[in-house]
Amino acid sequence: MRSRLAWLDALRGFAAAVVALFHLGPTLLGADRHLLIYRHFDLGRYGVLLFFLVSGYVIPMSLERHGSLRRFWIGRLFRIYPAYLLAIAAGLLLAATGGLRLDVSLHRETTTALLGHVTMMSDLLGVRGVVRPLWTLSYEMVFYLIVAGLFAWRRHRDSAWWAAGLALLALIAGRDLPAALFAGTFDGRRITGAVLVLLIAGSVAAYLSGRRPLALAAGVAGVAMVLLPVLDGRPTRFATAGSSSAATLLLAVMFAGTVVYRAQHRQTDRRLAAAVLVLVLVVQGAGQWLLNGTQLLRDSSVALAVAGTFGIAFLLRDRAVPGLLTWLGVVSFPVYLLHMPVLVVASHLLHGHRLLIAVAFVAGTLAVSWAAHHLVERPGQECGRRVQGYLDARLGPDTPVITERTEGGTPSTGSLGKHPQSV
């Protein structure tokens, strides 16, 4: 299949498949063999970081294609929440029938868990998701808010400085960054969760309104969200990142993907972009070793593999991509969210038969993901388009004047506001 974005679909699908196979590992290989591989190469982290790098590349393209914060947020919310809610419902159904044991953090802090799941910020509030892979969405949401805030203030091309600054902050101040400034206590987690609900809902409402003063205020709140991973990266032992420095580095990887996009379209000096990408790669690979003397081989091999995989795909971006990979990319989000419930069901029904579980897991995940894409994701996106049309008709268009075009043909936007003459 030949398409301008087919290589990104292929990468997304590959990353989702890697994470799914990583979670199949203990069942298929046994806990000891899986742990032996994990000690040398963390396949799950490889898949997640690759996903983050692709997100960092795609999100600015999605935002700047139309130059509309309203369209961006409607697109994101109606793209993500339908499958996200389906995954939560599947997890709760399995828990109710005894097939899945919910994490203890969900029982201990039900209010915080509810607030965290509403905002997708559960991991940064220190509670586990109903379905384990949901933790990465906390960082996706933080990234969306920051990028939207930068766009509102016309600072969206500063990606290189953000990537470099976050990487250097994690490296230099890693040991001194607080792990739980906001959500370190029981009451702190509930208060932080409630504040996040208000901030995110208010910010999205401001962006949907199309009013520049409100968008600027939301932009300040969005950029301030960087404080969550930097100062609250491990509010409890249930947070996945492990430390604020590691959480900050996850955000740096997403901005590194944006740097690639900026350099490709000559929006950033390519020598600066190369230096920043090398910096993020080195800190990602050796950061934990420099801070505490551990994980050098595993982290560096994962960082190199992520960079190599993305780099090869980028260099081959104009080549035809196998249809299977692009199809897998189309259903990648359901694959990522729903593979764990499928694994629970397959393991329960075929207990003790490892190969049969693996076959049922692969087939079931693909089938469920295909169904979720057609029955949940696509209707959700269509609903989003109707909401977009309604708001545009009611409030006026939210697109800025197109002032120039980049090397790759991507529109470069000027100011936010209502410009009926925009194309």
C-alpha cells in the first residue's frame, strides 16, 4: 500500500503488536523465561516508546493541518474516548464475573480512580487503570494539553527546546525532583484529581468556544501540565514511570517525535534537531545508569532499537507498505487497549494450553479490534464530525489564516480566531 502516512500506520500497528506480545510472554514462555528476556531487553517499553515517538510526530501534524484547536480537541476526544470507555467496560465486566482481579489501588481509592479515569490521568494520580495498558494515556493527555497550549500562544515550533530541556532536566535534576508533590497523600490525590477534572474540562470548553482570550487562558493551564510528570511522576508505588525523572523522559520522547516533524518540514534547524535527538537518545538510554548505576544495557538497547526502528521507517516512508501493517495500524488503538481482556478470556478458557492460548489470543485480539474499530471507533469519529459541524455553524469557524506553506506542503498557521476567508 502506498500512502503519505502509511509508514506511520505501520509503525503504530507494529508498536501495538509488540506491546500485546510482551504481555503474552509470561503465558507463552513461562514466567522465568519471560523475566530472563526482560532483564536484557524490555519489549514492552520498546513498544510504548515507539508509540510515543509516533504520537509526537503525528500530533502537531493533526493540529496544524487545519489550524483549529476546536477541531483538534473534538478529533482527539472522539477518536480516543469511545475505545477507551469500551476497554474500561470490558475490564469491569471481567472483574464482575471473576475473570479479572482489579488492582488494589482501585479498591482503596475509588474516588481518585474515578477522577483519574475520567481525565485519563490515573497513572499520574498514582492509581492503576482498570486495564493495565491505560497508564500510557496519562502521558498522551499531558502531551496534548501542552502542545495545544503552545499552539494557542504561537510557540508550537519550539519543540526542540522542549525536548532538550526535558531531557536535561531529567538528567541534571533527576535525583532532586520530587516524586509526589501534588498527589503524595490520600487527600492530595483526590484534590489533584478534582482539580484536573476542572482544568481539563475548562480548557477543552475554552478551545471549543473559539474565543482567543479563553484559548490563551487554557493554553497557560495546558503548558503548566508539564509540572505533573516533572514534580509528581511517582505519587505512589502504583505509578508506572518509577520516578519523576523517568516520567519527564517519557514526555521528552514525545517531543523528540515532534522535532523530527519540524526538521523534516524545515521548521527547525536540522543541525539543532539532530543534536536534540541525540541528546534525548543518550539520556533515555543511559539516564537511569547515570542516576543510580542500573539498567544501562537494557535501557540503552531499548533506546537504540526505538531510534533505529523509527529511523528505518522514516527513510522508507515513500516506499509501499504491506497492507497487513497498515491495516494493523488502523486498528492499533483497539489492539493496544483490548488485548489484555482477550488474554484474560483466552487464558481462562484454555488454561494450561500455552500454544492454544497464544493462537486464540492473536486471533481474538485481531477480531475484537476489527469489531471495535468498525462498531465503536468509526461511529465515534462520525459523531465527532457532526459535533464539529454543529459548533462551526453555531459559533463560527475556528480556523486561522494560512500564511505560508512548509517544504512538505503542510499549512503554517498565523493567529487564532474567526476568519471566514480561511481555506
